[in-house]
Amino acid sequence: MGYNQGMNTSELIMKYPLLEKMINKEEVTWINDRKLSCEDWKNIVSVSQKDIDEAESLLRRFAPFIQKAFPETASTNGIIESPTVEIPAMKKALNQNLRGKLLLKLDSELPIAGSVKARGGIYEILKHAEDLAMAHGMISREDDHSLFADERMRSFLSHYSIHVGSTGNLGLSIGIISAALGFDVSVHMSADARQWKKDLLRAKGARVIEYEGDYAAAVSQGRKMAAEDPNSYFVDDENSINLFLGYATAGRRLARQLDEMNITIDHDHPLIVYLPCGVGGAPGGIACGLKHVYGDDLHVYFTEPVNCCSMLLGVMTGLHENICVQDVGLSGKTEADGLAVPRPSKLAGHIVAGILDGIMTVDDSRLYDYLRQLWDQEGIFIEPSSCAGFAGPDRIVAADPSVNTEGAVHIVWATGGSLVPQEIREQYYKKN
Ligand SMILES: *Cc1c(COP(=O)(O)O)cnc(C)c1O
């Protein structure tokens, strides 16, 4: 399916003037004029709080296995969660005029995969493992799921294979958890993927298949290989409800953390969240989970690289997965490997179209400035893709001064970084 649906690029520009700036790779801030009230959105959205709670229950069932297989999760009893911290020094450095609180959600520190993909990716594979084991009478929902660490279960799962296409972090998350369960796992990596991510995956026991072309080539080959084998399962980043649900569990969990920090969210204390966006599944799932909890007191902005603003293109034009950045002449190439997805998710785009407050694009060079600033000000390291959210507070305060209040709680979502090797961190820090 082509994107045009009877419309060419100049007609699109006529209808959506912002597109011209996007095509010129200028940084833009798009405000969603089709945002719905939370109530109206809930009436049409396909993902309910009950679905998300069921995903959370599955993660709880697997906690004893996770704790056994990944001892670094002992402190949270096998629950994969990250801290939320206040970053006052970064706030001052970012914008002297920013009022309210500035927090950082440290999904860069999520155990096992070191990125936001530890939410969706691990959930999807655990769900698949449980489905298989239950279908073969190997386990029931009530059984202690640390059984999944036993040789008998691993040998059962070794007859099944997993395929996934990835620019890096999704592959890491799927590869590591699949190998830990005993699955035969292949990660199809695009040319953008960083070498250390490939090396790490191989060390964890995953098969890494490399492609010259972009992400789309890696994904389509993975999909094809999975389709040829009936014992095979393809993790579909563009359309997976299970990935989405895994991400969405972040909603209630963040709410518990804010409660513990005595941070109230209400009409006078709105929560404003800035999420880096690639295909849209991770930020979409998180936004959906948060919306169910906070309703109209939540404001959500996605941030994307200027060269790969696929979700903005899809949501703004309403063409969603029927348009990709190359259709309007953008390269899709970006230093932000975690965001280098040229075509937006079908599933996520339709769900978030009604809850997004806006989307902003960020020039790659800014990512390294934020990376240095965060390290210098707070001693926190995150990877370049993960820095995109820092463009948010500034831009919003400029676009709509009325949101710049003392009561506002801004959360920049850090999405990856803890697995980055030391010498690569130093390269990033020095990069112009
Ligand atoms: C994957 C990823 C994202 C965005 O997730 P999508 O589901 O692709 O939108 C953001 N940051 C990092 C570091 C990622 O790896």
C-alpha cells in the first residue's frame, strides 16, 4: 500500500503546512488538535485497564523465575522496574524559567535489558512461554513459575524458535530473555545497530543475523523465516498487542512510585510526560497505561529525530502505517538508533492519536548536548536515543506558557543506557 491514497506530497503539505518544515529537517512542535477527553478516548480504545492488569499479573507470576534467572532483580523480588528521580540541577541547566518539578524516569536502568524494551519485550516472551507450557500441560497458572528455570522446561522450549527484527534494544531484550528460557532465538539486525549490541547478544546465546539494508529489510526477513517454521514465533514490533501491554504496565507502577514520593497529580498538579518515540509501541503503551491512571490530568508528548519523525507523519496526516518517512524524502537515518524506525506502528498510532498532546522533533546534535549535560549535572548516563525527551520541557513552555506552573510535574522518560560499554560512553561524551 502506497502512502498517497490519492494524495501526493504537495497536496499533503497544503493540508498540513508543518510538513514542509519536517521535510526540510527543521525541528518542529506539533500540537494535536484531535486530542480527545479521557472519557471519549476510553469509549473507543481497544486496550482496557483490565487487560493491563492481567499483563501485570503475568509479570508477578513470573517474578520467581526472573529472580532466579537474573539475580540482579533480587532487590525488587523479580519485578523488573526502574527508579524515578528528581533532577533539580539538570532542570536549572535546561531552562532557568522552567517551573514545577522535573523528574527522570530511569528506564535506562531497567534490569536485564538496560532499556525500555525490558518492559514490552520481556513480557511478550514470558507470555508466549506460558502459553506454550500451558497448552502442553507443563504448567498451570497457579504453579510456581520458577519451574521455568528447570532443565525439563528449558529443553521443552528449546524446540521452539523466536524471531525478531531490531535496530538494537528490542533485539537485546528479546534475545536475552528468550535465551534464558531456552528458546532458539534469532535477532535480525539492521545496519544501524551498534556493534556492541550484536556482540552482547551473541555472548548471551542469541543468533544475530545482520543486514546491509535498513530496519525494514531486517524485519521482513525475520517475518519470512518465522513464517516458514510452524514452531516459530515472530515478535511484531509494528503490531504486537503483547508488547504494548507490557509497556502499559508502567502506568500503575509509576503511580505507586509518585505516591511514595508524596507527589500528587491532579488538575492543579498536571503530569507532563516526554517520551522518545521510534515505532511508537513503547511510548504508546506507556502513554496508554498512564492515561488509564491519570485521565485528563496527564499530558503526553512524544519526541522523534528530525530525520525519522515517523509517528508524527503518521498521526498528523492520519495515514498512520500507510506512510513512511522515505515517502516524503527523509532518510530515516539518525544517531538515535533506538528511534530509527521509518514506518510507525499500526497498533500504537491508532491508540495514541486520541491521547497525544503533541509530538516534537529533535536534531541529532542536541542529543549529545543533553547526554553531556545530564552526566555533568546529575552524574547520570543515558544513551543518545534516550536523550530525546529532554527537548520537551523547553519546547512546551515556549509553545504554551500556561502549562509552565509551579504545580506541574514534568517527567522526561529515559529509555536506555545502562548496558552501554565504558569506552562507548566516552565516545558519546566527546561527540560533537
Ligand atoms: C525502542 C526505543 C525507544 C522507542 O520505542 P518504540 O517502541 O520503538 O517507539 C526509545 N528509546 C530507546 C532507547 C529505545 O530503544
